[in-house]
Amino acid sequence: MFLTNVWVLSKALEFVTNNKGRPQLVYRNFLYNLDNGVPGGRQSWVCRDYRRLFCRARVITRGHHVDVRGTPHNHNSHAHIIYMKRLESCVAPSFV
Ligand SMILES: [Zn+2]
């Protein structure tokens, strides 16, 4: 049941915060950290494994529009982390 919910939610952009209160983006079962300093009302996000695995996947968002940039992820999805985040936060799905 929970896994099904994660799958459905991951099809959409979802803005969350990490455990330090920093903005994070959930998109297609991957987690992205907000990259600072993007002009023009856009937000640039880098894969959360940018430093750890040198993953260069990146997305740009403008509202709920998304533009995928960079290279494909060089690792498995973050589905398990997203799943655990949902259990910890007990946040209800934003749409069902
Ligand atoms: Zn990545």
C-alpha cells in the first residue's frame, strides 16, 4: 500500500525538506537538493548524491514545470529513502 503511494506520488514534482530543514525535490523516485543562486524565478536542483557518488543529474523547476538537465543518474533510485521519509514525517499524500 505504501509502496503504491510512493509510486504514484513520484510521478509528480514534490517539494519537501530534509532533516536539516533544507529544501528538497522529489521527482521520479529521486531526491534533489536545492542548488543556490539561480536567477529568473527558476530553481536548480542537484541530485542528493552529487557529492557522494559524483552524480551529475540535475533538474530545473519553475513552479511545477520541470526541465531535466545534466546526465542520467549513475546509481539506483532513492525510492527507499523517499519511502522512509514518508513513514517518518507521516505526511499525507498531497493527492490521491
Ligand atoms: Zn543521482
